[in-house]
Amino acid sequence: MAGTEIVMVTAKSRDAAKDALRELKRLDREGWVDITCYALVEVDANAAARVIEASTCAENLAGHLEQPLSPGDFTVVVTVEHRFAERVAAEFETRGETRRKPLQTLQSEATLRAAIEELRGKISWLAELLESEAEKAARPYGADKERIQAGIRAGRAELLAERAHLQSRLSALRTELEAHLAESAKTKKIAGAKSTEEIEREIADINEELALSILDHLDTLSAHTAELREQASHSGAGVAAAIEEQVDELDLHMRKYRADLTATLASSASLARHAMERLRSRARVRKGEREAALRQHVQQLEQRHALLKADIQQLQRKDALNQTTGFRQTWRHLRESVNVAGRGAQ
């Protein structure tokens, strides 16, 4: 079951609520759960909710609090993907009255988009900071060189973690949109609702961002692996063995991201096929210049999707480092073709 859920626990003291949130953050930090947004809310004497602490993307969480609310209550509200909701609820149940409910599709999409925007900002800030610190570390002398290098290592680890969070949110949003797309295909278009083509364009945009983020991730891991192997070549047997263990661990991470990249290709392939089928169908009933334009869109989609498949096959045969520039460009071209095809088919 896909989707996003609200899980909340109400405690009778600020400390109890803070303890619940602190433990949940620990579980998130260690990878046991993945919190999309969170808020710690106090109910004042007028039964109004006041946010004490919240993630940037949690602006509307207080609105999901359910009655009855009692003055003096402290409630922790979180949004998580369905697969993590049971674990979060189990943690909350030991700390107070716990409730959970699924978010509606549009609410879930809005929550995920807000979380994605927050992560983009963090990643951009970290990337700029690391670039600046790398310039400092490149200087041959300076008492702070080791401290800067240690900071860079910690920053890289944080950047990788934030990219992983971004990829998780993008994948969750894609799942929501794919479910929305399947539902829209079964029902007549409701006034004001998104068209099939609009949803497909949104999925294509997500696939592009997800693929490029994964490629950035793979490039970073590949560069780190190369650095470790260089260190191992100049180290004693004991140190080299320890470094090799780190390399093996990195390789496990890279396998996971390669699988994610393959899954993203599958989603893009499905979009391309649907767009081509729709264009062919409409080209058959339209004549003249309109028919020629539709057939041209189909041909372009076929060519670009074939090129993308060829690129990923080449990528699978080589190390990811320095092999992804053309692949990134091809993915962008495919997304552009899906977008153009969607507009042309309307």
C-alpha cells in the first residue's frame, strides 16, 4: 500500500512530548524510519494549537489535529510514508493517546512537495559550503588544514544522507502521481482536475530529478571509492584491509542506487510508451500537418528512449565516475520529448 499517513501522539506534559519527538528523530537519524515532516504542538487555554517546534515543511500539520483538544495537551504530529507508520505508531503508543490517518492524495502530494523543496535548499547549501571548504583545503599550508578536511568528510556524509532523503521523497511523490494517473484513466475528467498529460509531465520531471540525484550520488561514492583505494595503495597491510572493508560497504550502497536508477528508467519507459501509444492513436484520426507533427513526436520519443536505454547499458558496463555526462543529457531530452508529446496530443 502506497501513500502518506499522519501519526500523532498526545502527552500531558511538554517534556513527555519532547521525549517522544527526540526518540523519533533518533530512529529517523539511524534509518529505522523516515520522517517526512514533523511538528510539536501545544494546546493553549483557548484550545488553540500553537507550534513549538516544527520542520520547515510542516506549516499545515497543526490543521490535522483532531478534536477534542484539551488545554495543556502537547501533541507530536508527523507525516510518514505508509511503510513507516506502524513503527512510528508503536513508538507513540507507549507515550500517550495515539491516532493515525491516511492523507488524501492532494494533501499527500502537497506535503511531499514541501519536503522536497526543503531538501533541495539543504542540498544546495551543503554543496556550496563543501565547494568553499574544498578551496580552503587545497591550500598547501595552514594549521586548520586537518580540521577543514575533517569538516569536509562530515559534510560529504551529510550531503549523501540528504540526497538519499530527497530520492526517497521523490520516489514517494512519483508513487502518488502514478496512482493518481491510474485513477484518472478509469474515471472521467473532473472540472479543475489535472489532465493525464499534466500528470505524465509531472512524473517525467520527477524521474529526471531523481535520476540526476542518483547519478550525483553514484559519482560521489565512486570518487570516494577511488580515494580510498589510492590511500590503500600507500598503506600497510592492516590499514589496507580496513580500507577495503570501507570500499566493500560503499559498493553495497552503490548497488542499491543502481537498482533505484533502473527502477526510474522503468517508470520513464512506461511514460514514453503511453505517450507514443496516445500519439499514434490520435495521429490515425487526424490528417494533414497535424498528423505529420504527431508522427514526428512519436519518432522523436522512440529515438530518445532508445538512446537512453543504450546509455544506461553502457553505464552498467563501466564505472559510474566520469561516465554520466551524456546520460544526464539524454535523460533531459527524453523528459522534454514526453512534455512536448503531451502538449502536442492535447
